[in-house]
Amino acid sequence: MIRFLFGLLLGAVGAGITWAVTESPGWTAAIGITVAVLIWFAEFILDDLL
């Protein structure tokens, strides 16, 4: 649950920064979702890489 909330928070922060820089809804959504998903699944990704 902590990882989900952390991913949600950092995804929102990433989306906010992207919106401030580009003002593009597509890029904003892509960055926000990508950051959140990478944090949510980081444990599984790192296990496969190591």
C-alpha cells in the first residue's frame, strides 16, 4: 500500500512538472502514468534485472 501511494504521489509530481514545462496533456498523462507504474512494479523489474 505504501508503494502504491508513493507511486501515486510521485506520478502526480512528475505530471505537474511536465505540465508546467510543456502544457501538453498527452505528455503530462504519459509521464505521470509511466512514473507511477515504474514505482509500483519496481520490485518485480529489479528482481528480473538482478
